[in-house]
Amino acid sequence: MSECGCSSIATPGSLKPIEEARDLMLSHVKAISEIETVDISDALGRVLAEPLSSQVNVPPWDNSAMDGYAVNSADLTAEEIKLPISQRIPAGAAGTDLQQGTAARIFTGAPVPPGADTVVIQEVCRQEGGAVIIAELPAAGANVRKAGEDTRLGQEILQPGTKLGPQHLGLAASVGIAKIPVYRRLKVALFSSGDELVMPGGTLGPGQIFNSNQFTLTGLLESLNCEVINLGMVEDTFEATCEALKAGAEQADLVLASGGVSVGEEDHVKPAVEKLGSLDLWKIAIRPGKPVAFGHIGDTPFIGAPGNPVSLFVTFCVFARPFILKSQGVTGDIIPTPVRAPADFEWPKPDKRREFARARLDLDVDGQGKVSIFASRSSGVLSSVAWANGLAVIPERQVLSKGDMVEFLPFSELLS
């Protein structure tokens, strides 16, 4: 058993199924409980901590849904009727009581005057002098938005655990809310492991590569509105790895590392985590990205992603993203729902691991969606991720022919 009381990592040579691995990780989430109040202009992407209720009726009064003429339906007594125009009501103004047998020129959003119950759209009307001729009679109540039709005073409009998008902020603003209680941002410490890494702008020596993982991970974390604590690049020694893990655990809610989680002589993350805390998960039946580590540095959770850039990207989307969302306090769906579309590729050789292939969902000339995949399966070809607009999920031991239905996870879901 591990120090946290769960089963230890998989036995040598065995691979943990994806759902089992993800469920294990999610079972260890301790969601943030600290609450802060922010201005609505700073709340995008934050997670709502308390319910929000409407401070007003929306709309506050019956109003016109169209430009046209406000009338009392009882005055529409003939197929074509002529009514004198008694007043003009633009948006932002309030009219007076509608005189019997008259019409009010009204514009979208303007309050419907007392005495009127219907708006006739201007397209079926024509003005003649100071009167309007209505050529097509509407049903009583047509084109009127009723007071409180959207929300009512005191009605709960948003629930805790909602990750606030533009639509949520617009709704909050529509009921007069200016300050929003949210959970504080999740602090994530990250570092890259590898003596071969050089920062962009530097000079590459023999056997060296530029550090892309730091920027991929930072972008992924910031897209989830995390507070990123960058511990930089860590040299390939056991001691340096331990120091980085301890520093991250002291400062952050989650420590995230890329590289060093395999079993090579220069891969120090796994033994360092085992020394400082517990390693609860390692090796998952996924391609790309088999060596994914999960454990704890003291009480601070740790996720170790592979160093290959595509493996890192895929495993972040599949495992780290839902863990982070739940840690942030999100209570809605944290596992994206795939769409299904026909495959525009062949998959003749089944794999024992589930594959997350870099893919595009595009419309063909007939307007039908089809999924194509990148030619290379290499976990080092980062250009494949830039080419893709999602991931095609190819089940274990599955053979696919063109036209077979395949699950597709769009980046629009995975990167937010």
C-alpha cells in the first residue's frame, strides 16, 4: 500500500487501463476551498464558489421584440385596419398609456406602453400621414417579451462549481451583479527535466534541443486559468530532482514535471517521488504517453508527464486536465464528450493500447464531417499537434476501415 492508503503502482510489465488510472487520480483530488471576490471583468475562466441570484426581473418590463407598432389586440377588428399613431417609443424611453384605437411606433427593446399587448412588425405595415395601415394581423401577444421572462428577482441563475465563460458573465451582468465570489486560482509548479534542453534563443550544443515542453505546459495551464510557478529546467541528477520536487510542493497545489519518468539511468523523477512521498500510478495503456506518473510529495499531488512533446500534450489532455478542473472546484462535466464522425483513413493494425491520434475533423465537398489523421505516429513530431484540430480515439485491438465511425475529441473541448 502507498502512504496515501491506496493500492500501489502496477506490477512490472503491466499497464493500467485509462479509465482506471484517471479514476484513481481523481479520487485523490482535494478541491480548493478558499474563496475570493473579484470584479466581474476579472472573472472569466474562474470557478464560481457561491450561487448567484438575480437582483432584478429580466426584462424588468414588457418590451418589444421587434421594430413595429404597439397596439391593443382588441382594436384589430378588420383584415386591414388603419390606426392613428399616438406616440413614438424608442429604446431607452418610456411611453404613456396607449389611447384606445391608436398605435404607438415602437422599437426593439422599448417598453410596451400600458394598454398595449401586441407588437405588429413594421414589415407588414405602412405609414400614411400620421397613421399606420396594418395589412397582416398578428396573434394577440405577438412580439412582446414579458417582464421576468428571462429571470425573476431572487431566482438562482448560476450554481457553484460553474467554470465561468462569457455567457455566464453576460448573464450575471444582465441582473446587475458586479462582484463575483470565486475559488482562488490553482497554483501549479512545473519544471522540465533534461540536460539536453536549451531555452529558445540560446545556442544548441551537440545532442541538445530547444525546450518546447515548458511553453506547451505553460500554455495548457494558463488556458485552464492556473497560476503557473515555473521552476525552470532541472539538471539530470537525483539530488536536483528532489530539490525541485520539494520546492514545488512547498509553493503549489500541484507539481507537474515533464520528462524523467521512465526507467533510464538518467530518469530520476520516479525514484525521487518515491523517496519524498508516494508513487501511486505509473505506466498506463495509452499511446502516446505510456509512462505517466502520479503520486504525492508529502500532501501535494504530483503528475509526471513523458518528455516526448506529443506524449506530454496528449497525457495532459487525458489525465492532467480533468484532475486540474476538479481541483479548481468545477462540478460539471470534466471529461469531454467525443463527437462521432466517419474515418477518412485506414487503421489495419490493431494496438494493445488505446491510441489518441492527432487528427482533423473537416467538412468534405458535400458538407459531411470526416476525420483524417496525421501520417506519422511519432511522439516526437510536435508539428502534428499544430496541424490537428483534435484527437481521434482508436480503441484497443481495433481495426478501422474508411467510413467506420470514430470518436473525435476537438481541441476546443480539450484546451479549455
